[in-house]
Amino acid sequence: MRISLGIYEKAMPNFLSFREKFRLAKEAGFDYMEISIDESDEKLQRLDYTKEEISEIKKAMEEEDFFIRTMCLSGHRKYPLGSHDENIRNKSLEIMEKALKLADELGIRIIQLAGYDVYYEEGDEETREYFRNNLKKVVNMAASYGVVLGFETMETEFMDTISKAMVYINEINSPYLGVYPDIGNLKNACVLYKRDIIEEIDSGKGHIFAAHLKETITGVYRNMDFGTGHTEYIPCIAVLLKQGVRIFTGEFWYQGEENYKEKIIGANGFLREKIKRAIELVEPSQPH
């Protein structure tokens, strides 16, 4: 069974160049990198890369034989699709258009979309309606580029489960909108709502493009080391494999460690072992 395991860009120090990140990730055993377009000015400026800057990234990918395949677009946290402020909503659509253009130029197939109507303001019926209307617009944008958008299951009540994401996916009913769940976040939501995580993953069957593999524990969503929380990797990966999902991204963060290379290699080994055991559940070895 052929599986692609990627690494979240923020798992590596920001002082590294793209080429250095590609080289490190490849040496650590990962298959691709997920680029981050978060809400910081530094990352949002990537949406305005010149043709020369994009050419340099493409050259580095070709020469290192290591590619950016997915994008984590969390910039909508600051500029959400459902904001009460029309200027912010317009900015959210501009961000989406530019992100799709960058994805198209770099060969990115999947953009992980933050499942927020709003983040820094209070949500209500109006924000949900703005979100719904603008979501239709961005899905049509994505269709024109041939890039798929997958909702991340988030840490807020609005879209912390796959079944909540499926409400919008079923409503819009486009092959360009699906789910790119975070199984760590999803585990926290299932503990909160006392739901079975396998049933939650099954609620998105046929609409899940890829999955984030991340460590969490109740109340904690970031900056945890693999193996220190309650994320159920093997059963979750196994059910995703049964659904046909073959792309997984290890989501973890560089936190200033001097031994960051060893940490990245260790993360790859941890996740590869979980994937191997999940494959064994799905495809048990046959007796001779």
C-alpha cells in the first residue's frame, strides 16, 4: 500500500530556507512538505511572491526532488469568511484567490481550509450566513483552478467534528470541497461530546482528502510531542485507509530545540510505525 507522509512546515525552524527545509524533511524520511500560510504578515506576504521568487522555490523543489503538495491556509483566522466587517470579508476572498493562484503555480493539490466562520469576534446567525455565502464563492474559485479545499476540524465549537463539516459539504455539493481532518483535534471533540471517533471519521466517508496526524490531550491542541497525549493514531489511520485516504501530514512544531533534526527524524519514525501497524490491520498478512 503506497502512502504519502508529509511534514508541516512549522515543524522546522523558520530561519531555514525552502531548500534547506526540503533537504531536511527528505533526509528525515518525509515524502512532501505542507506549506503554511498563516495569519502573520510574514506568511501572508507569500501570497504576493513575484514570479522570480516562485521560480526559485520551484527550482529548489526540482533540484532537491522534494515537493510542496499541500497548503495549510490558516490566514482566515485573522480574516474570516464570516466576519461582520465587510472589509475583512473582502480580504478573506482576496486571500483565497491569491492562495489558489500560488497553489496552482507551485503544483499544490490540496488546500486545508480553516473551519471558522469567525475567530476573534463572536459568531452568530449573521456570521454563519456570511460564511456560507462566501464559502460558495471560494469553492467556485477552487474549481476554476482544479485545486480541492478540505476543511480542518478545528478547536472551536463551530467546526470541531467531521459531521459538522459535512453539513456545509453536503449543502454545497461540489467535488472541490471536502474534509482534511486533524485527528488530534477530532479526538478532543469526541471526548467533549462523548462520541466515537471512528464513527465520526466514517461520517465523512468519500469526502476526506487527507488527514493531519497530531498529538493532543483534552484542552491542549498544539506544541505536544508525539506519544505524550491521547490521539488514537492506529485505529484512525486504519479507518481512513479503508476509505481510500493515502495522504497524511505530521503536524508538530519547532519550539527552539537545538536537536530539532533528531526530533524531526523521531517524529517520522513514530508516524511511520503507526501507519505500518494501521496497514497491518487493513491488510493482514496471509498465512503461507
